[in-house]
Amino acid sequence: MVTYKPSEIEKKVLGIAVAGFLLSTVFFQDLTVKLFVLCAAPWLFFLWYDFSRPEGVLTFFLYLYSFSYPVFLFLTGNNYFLSELIETSSLSLSGFILGFSLFPLVGVVKMKETTRIEKTSFYNFIGRVSVFVTPLLLLFCCVAVYKLGLSSKREINDSGGSVAVAKELLYVLFMCASFYLCFKMKHGKDFKLLFFYFATLSLVALLVLGERDIFFRFCFVVVLFYFSCLAGFKKKYYVMSFFIILSVLSFSQQIKSVLVTGSMHSATYSGWEWMFYNEFASGSRNLRQLMLSGGYYDTPNLIWMDFVRFLDVFGLVDNAQSSTAWFNSVYRNYAGVAGNSGWGFGIVPELYAVSGNLAVFGGFFALSFLSSFLFKALEGTLTGRVLFFFFVAALIYSFRADFANLLGLFVKWTLIPFFVIWGSYVVLAKSGGKEI
């Protein structure tokens, strides 16, 4: 059976059509029709884009964050502000898809096909470090957590001292492990046992330290590299991924630190409600909360707040507050919503709070343009492609967080550690008389 392969121009025309279809939700009056367009239109886009391209993987995850909570509200009969929620969610997807579709096919300067970083000796260096140091550091963290009587991720983060530092180093080690595994895959070496080894260690980090970020970031980058560079991504995998991701991410919330607490976190809902009121409901739930409470969120620019918060990471400013912290500690207090943490925030509600639907549409258009530019610039090398996948992971996480998290995860936890390690390798190699 011959499979039709559309040209890049045809893909972009389809993207523009899907973006226009999503924009039509602002004109429909019937709630069922609006929700149908939000749920169905992106699947037309997925027909020609897969996980080997940023258009496919990023739009797929934005889709999960966009449709889950509206479907939950619709099925539970809670239609208050549902129409407005669907429209804003559709606008974010429309701007995102349109940005990908209008991005130029040519004109982006790519990294050279071969760079000094691609040396086998460098990847063997970070491979040995991650293989031997990661289990020792993880063991130290586990023992310290049990001895100190810590029972949650928050308590571990607040404890400070050696445990907090060791946990941060684990982020860097699993980043090194991701690069090493991708290197072995690209050069046709056996990687399955090594992947199982690190996946098991990252699962321990989830079950003891409550660190879902380590587990999912490692698995996401390695699996995405595998599909994009080696195996290809068949369309049927979209449907499989849809249900697997919905289930696994929701279940992972319940098993955080289960080996320390001895019990699982209880689920808020069960059955089909659990499928939709899950990890991906957070951004839309927070967006609806802004809509419910009216115009209080006419605040100083939240995007600027996030940039200042990012600078705080490097000690350039003191006690800066991110937009997520503002939403949970200031806004929720104003709105009379119990609690001051645990809700996250989301780029869609952050942009909406800045300047309504126009900011949502324009912001996601700009993000897709940036993603396309980075992909075109970095895809030519192993190092560049893996760095881009870490950017993708950071952007997906920020869909339920904020721009400060996007900058922090990619710059602080990926770019800076990687080039510090590369610089250390260069110094060590030169001191030993080796050629770099």
C-alpha cells in the first residue's frame, strides 16, 4: 500500500486551514459545536505531522492541555464560562499552528554538521560519569530522606543543605545520561539495557524524592530522539500516546514519594472523570479561574515578572516572584480560593492575564516561530538536536507553569550545565595532553 507523502507546502496549507477552523469557535453559538471543533480540528493537523517534528509533538501536548478541562466541564454539566474557555483555548492552538505553518522553509543558518563537541571521547566521558555517579548520588539522597524523616517533595526542597544540592545534581546527571544514550543510538550501539538502567534510577527518584520532572524529562528526550532519528513515528502511535500519556501522567501524581510516605495520593475523581480532570486540566482550570473572578489580574506585566524571576536564579536580583507564585499566593487569596500552592499556572492564563485573547494568540504564534527557528538551526547535529528536545520538554512543562520555568529549565538546567561540563572536559583533556 502506497502512503501519500505531502510536500512541505501542502503541510503548511493544511496548517493554515486548521488554524482557521479553530478560529471559527469565536463565531459559533452552540457549545457542543465549539467543543467539537476544539477536540477534532487538531487531529486533522496530526495527519501530516508526527513526533519527529516540533509541529507535531508540541501541538499534541498543547492540545492535551487545551481540551481536557473543557471536556470535563461539559460532561459534568458545569457550563459557566465554558464557551469563553473553549474560545481562548482554541485561539492558543490556532496561533501555535499558524506560526508553524507560516515559518519560512529556508533562510535559517544551521549548526555545522560536525563540531568538536561531537567527539566520541566527550560522550564516553559524560557516559562514565552518569553511569557510576548517578546511583551513588541517588542512594545518598534516599538515605538522607529516610534519616531526616522527610515525606514529600516540598519538605525535601525546603530542607536545604546537602540533600537539596544532591537532588539538583541529579538533574544534571540525568541530562548527561540523555545525551549519552542519544549518542549510542545515533551510532548504532546497543542502548536498551542502558536505557532500562537509567529509567529505573529515574523511577526511584520519582517514588522516593517525588521528582516526576527527572523521570519524564529523561524518558521524553530519549524516546523523542529514538522516534525522530531512528524508528519514525507511525500515525497510529498518536492514538496510543493519547491514552498512555493521559493515564501515566495522572497516575504519576498519585505515586510521588510513595516509598517514603507509604501511601498513594488519593485521586480527586474516578472513572472517565479521572481521564479528563488530570495533569492536563491545570492550565485551563487556572484560565477559567481568571475568567470567573473578573479584572483583578490587571497587574504588572507577568512576563516581565518571570524574566526577573529567572535572573533571581543567578543572584542578580533578590526575592523575585514568578507569575506562578503570584497566582497561587496573591490572586487565589483575592479570589477566595483555598490554598497557596499546587495549582501551577500556565502560559495560556499568563498571557490572558497580560492582555486577553490577543496576547494568547500572539504569544503562541511567537512561541511556535521560536520553536521552528531553533529546530531548523539545531537539527543538523546530535548535540543540537538533543538540546532542542530539552527545549521542547521545557516548553511543554511551561504549559502548566510559566515563562520563568521555561527559561530556568532550558537555560539553568540544560544549556549552562552542558557547556560547563564540556568546558571541564576540555580542561581535563588538555591537561592530560589529549587532542580535543
